[in-house]
Amino acid sequence: MNSAFVIWRDPITTMWQPVAKLTELDGIYTFSYTRGALNKKFIPFPRMSILEKEYVSHELLPFFQNRLIPERRPEYYTMLSWLDMAPGPNDPFEILSASGGARKTDNFRIVKVPQKSEKNEYRLKFFISGIAYISDEAKHDLINLDNMIFLPCINEDKNQADSNAVAIINPKTGRRLGYYPRYLNEDLIRVNRMLGVTGNELLTKIRVLKVNLSAPEQYRVFCESVTSWPDGFSPFQSDSYKLLVGQAN
């Protein structure tokens, strides 16, 4: 079974919150809104306007399908390259989650629900955020990163915009290279606290999977976070992730 949450950014507060969940089982797609969709500024998706209803389809719903580049377009293979994926059949959940499923001037991201790995690890793939705002020296660091290098990260709990902000650091220079995606950092902080972390330096290691020199900045550095999966941990458990109807989270 595959599951993914749709994360929406409030245009006023700029805070991210989950508004819907998509699940696929044996070719059947089930879509339900979450409690985060009760935000008064959130507008339900076309043809899915009832928040308390479960929607079922034999095909990937248009909202998600429209965020996948058609295979017939050359940009499809460019995106696969940025995502470090080989041409051929690929799980649309993996493509949408790794890329974020973002569109230009868009307030949505898509995040696949992580599963505990065989090595008892919590793993998520993502592009480093905030590259547009780092120093020129740090941008030079980025383009010279070696694939598969591990980068440390710290919780900037004094960050005025987000006390859960997780900065990614170049271990050689100490410069900030960008941030862990804001809509994912709540669980990352929770995992580390369950592992006994009390300071700002996290146990999570950020592994560089691909540096895309010709890509726009939001797709420049593709990474995977790797953290031990603590006993008793389940991802996405805050109240806003709870479904309004239909199935258990």
C-alpha cells in the first residue's frame, strides 16, 4: 500500500499543514481530507468539495496526475535525472514525493508516508530548500559537493520564522547550505527527541544523492535524510493529519 499527504501552505501565515491523504491499494485510489483542511482559508479541490466525503477512483486523481510530467515530454527524463531515477516504470508516489509535486506559484507539496526500512531507519528524500537565500560562498560549496557525502544538520530553535527549522551544514566550511523542507521538519525533530537528542545538533545525517548543476535552485541538490527509527514512533501523527472520514490514519 502507498500513502501520501497533500501539504498546503497558508498564504497569510506561510505555515504548512496537511489537508488531504491519498492511498493506493491494488490499483484503487482513495482520497480523504484531513483536519488541516478545516482551515477557513483552504479551498477544497474541484469536484471534491465535500470535506467529510471519501473519494475512490481506479485512476490517479487529476490533482496528482497534473503534477506528473507526461512521459512523452523531454522534461520527464530531465526530472528523473534530477531525482536520481532510471528511465522506465517508476512509482508515481515516489516521483511526486521526491519532487514535492510542486508547480509554479503553487502552495501544495506531496509527501509519501515513510515506512521503516529493513535497517530500522527513518528515511525521506528531498531537495534542499532555501538555496536562493544562502551566501555566494555557500552556493559555491553546493556545486562542489561530492555525491554520497553526509551533511550534518542542526535545529535552529531560535529561528523566528520556525522554531523547528533544520539547517543543513557543510562539514568542511561550517557554512549553511540551506534547509530541510519546512513541511517535513516537525517529524524529524520528534524522531530526534525520541532518540534522546537534547541539544541543537541532530543525529540525522543528510546524504547527498545528486547535485544537479543545470537545474533551477529548488532542484539543485537532491538528498536523503537517514535517522534511526525509534521505538514507538509513527510518522505524521499530529492532529491536523487525522482524517475527517473514511479510514484510520
